[in-house]
Amino acid sequence: MAQYTQFQPKAYRPRMSAYWYLDQWHYLRYALRESSSFFVAYFCVLTLVQLAALGAGAGRYAHFEALMRCPLMIIINAVALAFFLLHSITWFNLVPRVAMRQMLGRPTPDMVSSAPNYMVWFGATVILALFFLGVL
Amino acid sequence: MSAGKRSNEPVVWFLFGVGGFFAAYFLPVHVLFYGLLFPSGLVHAPGYQQTLALVRHPLTRLYLFALLTFCFFHAAHRMRLTMSDVLNLRHLNTVLAFLCYGGAIVGTIVTVWLLATV
């Protein structure tokens, strides 16, 4: 059983600046990448608002469309798009770090591991765009 | 960790991972059209009836349910870790977990309700 001593050893807790992510570009990129989650949540809520407006009738949906035309909303959505692109690119570039990376017994190059995700992304974007435009 | 006590981390990391792929594949085109191109008038926006017909299709409802649910949990997990690590709020970890995952659960319930009633 441990005996009481007058001078207890303290755990080492290095002091960290509240703005540590500004120290290096890598830290800032990490903080920006993680911050994309706030815009994901924002856009999910915005989609729920759109669904609620759709269910409430043509008048309410016209109000929703008018809200979306507001310059502030367009600026926020442009920033959200930038964060979504950052999320997509960093996410697909992470795949080679976590996926099985052997093909025919040899290590697979990073780009070969990431490329299928970029192709699926492109295909999904085209198909959804055609649905949104009413072509499909 | 005591013997026999299971961690719930695999569940939240699974939801985070699947949501990350959904967000990476699908959200950019959603915000590009419904957040920028349609509102700014650069592309002619579909009318109310056309949008309603699209959303009422069973496959669209299924797609939107998966998209929104997984994205809510993806965002919840990352927001919790961001606030905990980036903003140095580790001492509020339990509160953050309750708010973030609770928000994701509420978002999922609202999603189901709206998709069922639209």
C-alpha cells in the first residue's frame, strides 16, 4: 500500500496556448479540416428546414427560396462549399493511410488507393446534378 | 478499463466514418446547387411541384435518410473532438458528448418525421 508523503509528485502538464493551431500551417490545416464538421451540421439542418418548407406548402417553400437568395446565405454557403471540398480531398487522401495497401504483393502507390474515391465522387456529383436539374 | 466493460467508441467511430464518406461524396454537389447555383439564378431552379415529386420518391427518401443521419453523427463526433482538442475543452467532455450525440439523435428523429410527412 502506498504511504503518504508530504510532497506528492504532480503529473507533468505542459502549458498549451489557446491558439496553438496558429503555430504551424499543419496545425491550422488540421483545425480547418476538423471545423468542416460545423458546416456539415449547418447544411443538414438547412436541408431539414427545406424539407419542412416543402411539407408546409408552396407558400412556405417560396419563403425558403427567398431566404436562400439572401446575400448572407449565399456567402455562408460558398464558405460551406469550400469546407466541404477541403473535407472531401483530405478524406480521400486519408484512404491510403487506413486501407489495405497491397496489390500483387507490392505496396500500392497513394494515388492508386485514392483514385477510386475521386472517380466515385465525380460520378455521384454528375448523377445528383442531373437529378437536381430534372434531366433524370 | 475494468474487465468486461465494453467501450462504445467503435460505434461512434463507425458512424463517423460512414458519415465522412457520405459528406465527402454528396454534400459538395448539394450545397453547390441548392446553396449557390439555384439561389443566385445562375441555373434555373426546379419549381415547388418538381422538388416535391423528387423528395416524395421512395429512393430519394431512403437516400436523404441515410445522408442526413450519417452526416449528423459524423458532424457530432468531429465537433465533440474539435471542441475538446482544438478549443481545449477536455474538462467538458461529458457535456460535449451529451450535446453533440444528443443533437445527432434529435436530428435523426426530425429527419424521419419530416421524410414520413412531406
